[in-house]
Amino acid sequence: MESASQDINLNSPNKGLLADTMTDVPVDNTSTAAATPTPSRASAYNGLTEVEEEELKSELAKVEEEIGTLRQVLAAKERHCGELKRKLGLTPLDGLKQNLSKSWHDVQVSNAYKKTQETLSQAGQKTSAALSNVGSVISRKLGDMRNSATFKSFEDRVGTIKSKVVGGRDNGADELHSPSASGDKPSQDNAPF
């Protein structure tokens, strides 16, 4: 038993034992075998026979292959479309403008848009008529107020005060009393500022 010549396999179930005296013992895989059903169990579980299962697997493989082919064809068509647009000078912005223009046109010809436009037009006309009526009522009320006795009296008083202020400066008659009009120098206590 030479310890220097031993080979130790850390993954072996016989770790640390001499290689020449022990052989690897097979590991029991019964727990994993029970977890994955055999093809016959799966077929019985799904209600399919083995022949039906093989046919379905074959069909699945064909469909997956067709999908891959279609993806390749679509990618080639998209590249070709991009090349044609580039040659024509069409940019993504042009495409966006065209799509927006078409969408706006589709909205304008829709029945919902037409009905909404008619409703808003009628509402605008009614609002305009109502504002016009309010304006004429206010104008009439102001005219009535101007012709009232109270307003005439107020207007006369303002006219009188105006004539005294304007007339008093020109000819000196009916002067309003002010500190500067009396000739006195205003005191510091009565200064306006």
C-alpha cells in the first residue's frame, strides 16, 4: 500500500480508497428513472398510441421547419423592401408622414368625426348667438342707466367739478383751496410725500 501511487477520484463513490483494491460501484439511478416517464407511459397517459405519437412528432418537426423557412423568407423580403425604399429615396420619416396623412383622412371621413364636427358647429353657433344677446342686453342696460336721473345728476356734478378745476386755473375764479394756492409754503408735516 503505497500512498504516493494512489489515485484519488473525488467524484467517485469510493473516495479515498485504494484504486487497486476497490472498483467503482455503480450508483443507483432508480429515483431519476421513476421521475421521467417512459415513452409507453407518456403515450398511455395522453391517450395516444406509439404510432400516433410518432406521427405527431413527425408533424411537429415539419411545422417547426416550415416556421424557420418562413422566418428566413420574411427576413429576405424585409431586406428587399428596405433596399427598394432606399433606392426610391423614401425615408422612415416619409413613411410616417404618409401613414399619419392617411390616418387623418380616414378619421375625417368617418361618421363619428362628421357627427362631432356638426355638433361642435351647432354649439359654436349657439354660443355666438348667446354672447351676441348678452352684449346687446348689456349695451341696452348701460344706455338705460345713462338716461337715468341718478346718472344725469352724477354727470352734472362731475362736469361742475371739472369746470371748477379747469376754469379755476385759467382765470383764478372759484379756485379750489390748496396749500400752494394760498401762497403759503407747505409745512413739512403736511408734505405729500
